[in-house]
Amino acid sequence: MEYAWRPAYQALVEAAHAEPVLRGLYPFTSHWALRFSTTTRPHLSVVGPMLVAHDIDRYTIDTSFESEGVAHFATAPEAVAAIVRQLPSDLAAVALGRRPADPMSGRA
């Protein structure tokens, strides 16, 4: 099926995959936003802002779903480069995202 947003979203995913630091993180999507975590599901540890593709020549980085876009870019690689600059420099390898222990269950 073809969707109007598909080319822009595909360009964003491909640009993110081309960036080595982002390939080292766990990517996930939510509400058409591309985000990254230092842990896998089920307990994500999100790092950096989210990337949003609006159209093939309109991308934003956002800090929340309610924001209007912290920064706007004409290309996916520009948006990806901006998010990489905002990531912490001491990112570790992706770890398993475990659920927090339930103190009532007696299990870790």
C-alpha cells in the first residue's frame, strides 16, 4: 500500500540507520515518531529528542508529542545530525530493558 507519508518516513529511518551512534541504540516508533533507547523493551530508557517526518521536505525534532517542533529541517539527514549532536557522549551499549522489581511479589 502506498501512503503519502511513506517516502518521508523511509528517508528518516534510512538517515538514522546511516548514523553509527544511532545504530548502536535501540530504535522504536510511537505515534509516527522515531525514538531511541539505551535499553530494549519492555522497559525503555529513552535518550535524545524524537524525530518526526511530516513530509519529504519537512522534518522536526521534538521533545514531546505536544510540542510544535523544537527545530525544523528540510532533509532527513539534517534532522538526524541535529539529534546526534544532542545525545550524551557517554552512551553505553544497549542493555536488556527489564521491568522494575515488584516489591509486593517477592521476586526480582
